[in-house]
Amino acid sequence: MITITRESPLHPDLATLHVRHHAAMHADTPPESIHMMPPEALAAPAIAFFVMREGSAVIGMGAYKRFAPDHGEIKSMHVLAETRGRGLARQMLDHLIAQARADGITRLSLETGTQPSFEAARILYLRAGFQDCPPFGSYREDPNSVYLTRAI
């Protein structure tokens, strides 16, 4: 059974998930183009952090950060590689969209990589209705980044 619950990103049983997310983000992206947030930063009040579990096993995470009253950014979405191909990332994305909408957010944006390792993520977001947009918030043009947005 898959569950998604709002939790603290600092919970000890999330350590392996954070380590694997960190490794994936650093695998083929130059350090200056990595925008992932460490667990301590994900614990900020403006961030809603969610954990996906299968039974008691942690298999994924996702978060959104409110940076304007009606605008949020998807942050740190990750599903463990060995669980991929089952629609879990889409399930997490749908959960984040629904929760953000319930929080009064009417637009979600995100930054993701342009490298081949991010192709599945880009496809996921485009299929979910996200569209290309210019850099938002504090982001700047970067050949290693693509920016997407959608009304929710």
C-alpha cells in the first residue's frame, strides 16, 4: 500500500533517500547548476514536505515551497530508482498539486535539468500540463536548467 504524508524532512529514516537524491543530482550536473535543497532547508516553514512509503519503507519524497502568496515551486521530488516505472512519480506530483491548491496556491513552477538523466522528469512534468517559462524567483538563465510552470 502506497501512502503519502506530510512529515519532517529531518526524520532519521529519510537519510538514505536524501543521500540517494543528492547523488543523483550531482551525477552529471555542474555544482553551480544544482538547486536541490538540503534536508535542513526543506524544514523551513514556507515548505510543505511529503514522504511516500510503501508499507513502512520510504520510497520517495516531494515538496513545494511558497515564494509568493499564490505561487509555489516544486522542490526535491525524488522516487527511488528501484521503484520507478510504476507511476509513483506521477502520484507524488498529483499529490503536490492537490496540496498546493488546497493551500491557496494557484501556480506551480519548477526547475529541472537539461541533461539526459532528467529526461523522464521533463516528460512527467510536460505530460502533467507544465509548460516552458523563463527563469522565475531567484533563478537565472542556465544551459543546464529548464524552467516549467502551470496554473493549478
